[in-house]
Amino acid sequence: MTQSRTIPNALTIAGSDPSGGAGIQADLKTFSALGVYGTSVITALTAQNTRGVSGVHPIPSGFIDTQLATLLDDVTIDAVKIGMVASRDVAETIRASLERCRPRWIVLDPVMVAKSGDVLVDDAGIAAVRDLLVPLADVVTPNLPEAAVLLDRLTPHSRTAMEALAAPLRDLGAGATLLKGGHLPGRECPDLLITAGDAIWLEGSRVDTANLHGTGCTLSSAIAARLAHGDALPDAVTTAKAWLEAALTASSRLDVGQGQGPVHHFHAWW
């Protein structure tokens, strides 16, 4: 008799981070911490540490396609998290693969703007993410600068301005959008969950820490993990947000690098 599978499988499609705080490494740590078996397809190799990125080596789209085809031919994937996609070829490859073997949930973290404010993706890459991957996603998780880039607008600096983006973000075609308010001034850190019929504020407190490396990667993969477990979308987002806040609070227990350190993915275990 075949034993039923009780631990869900998740897939991260993203670049690597040798320092372990962001990208593929952060996603796999998050999956493991939240009780999900993690798989990965690497889109780029990077040379980076807690102080910055010194080099990027993109993986050819043909080999990304081979990675995806080989994995999806064998492993049942319950949720996918997509990270930074820097070219149209890669976006087309990812979309075609996921359309052939559609998982229940797709979470897109549109990594396009560095914390310094620098735009990381050229106009063609931005258009590819917006036109090809956003409509494919069940939930997209932009921060305020990334939402501004997607919509070709100014970055919002208030809750009212965030709410004004709800309709144009819906028009991009994703099932839902989690508009992250971490760039707003003040002690609060509110996010706005925009669905087809509603916009819900999710409150949060700003954690006083410099260890912010990989927070976007970690939150999106936490949402994917909770969705893989069967949570409804609002519950998955709420649980992931609370878990990340705890990981930020515990980040001072780590001593990683001389720059912006990572969150503590295993704060509940170590």
C-alpha cells in the first residue's frame, strides 16, 4: 500500500547568495523552518556578501528550462516561489514550464530595486516580469519601489498613496498583490493585501535591527510554504508576516558578516 504524502513540496526559482541570507539559500531555509520540503532551480550565480554584490553570472535560459523540466517530470510541487528574473528569455522559460505543469500556487517576488534604490533590471526585464509572470502568479509581493517600477509611477509614501495603487495593481492580472509598506516612515510596518474584491490592511511593528538582508525573499517563500500547507491566502500572508517579524527580532543572535546581516530563519528551532 502506498503511504500518502504528508509533507508538501515547494520550489524556489531564483538566484544564489553565497552569504546565505537571500535568494535560493534563504528560500530553502524558510521552507525547512516552516515544515516544507524545498527544491530549487537556480537562475543566476552571484558573488555577494552582507556588504553587497560584486558579480552576477546568469544561467542560460536553456539550462534553466532543463532544470525545470527534469524536476517537474519527477517531483509534485505544491507551491512555487519565483525570485529575481533579469531577462525576457528567462521569464518566457519559467512561464512556459509552469504552464505545462501548473502547481496549485505561484508566488512572485518581483526583485527589481536594490535597498539602495538602484533599479536592478532593465526596461525589457521589467516588461517581461509585468507582462509574463505577474498574470501567472496567485500572489505578487512588491515593496513600494518595486510597485512603482511595475506601474511606472512615483513611489508611494503614505497609506493613502498605497491604497491608490490597488486598482492599477489589480489590472496587472495577478490573483492578489501583497503591497509591502516597509518603506513608509514611522514605527509601524503595514502591508496591504489586494485581492480581486478587497484591500485588507495587515498591521505590523517595525523591528529595530540592521539585519534586513533577504527579508523580501524570506517573506515570499514563507507565504509559499504556508500555501503549500493548505492555508487560505489571507491566513498564509498573516502567518508569514508574523513569522518574519519574529525572525527579524531574533536576528541579533546571529553574527554573520560586517554589513547588513540576515534574519534568523531558525529562530523557533535553535
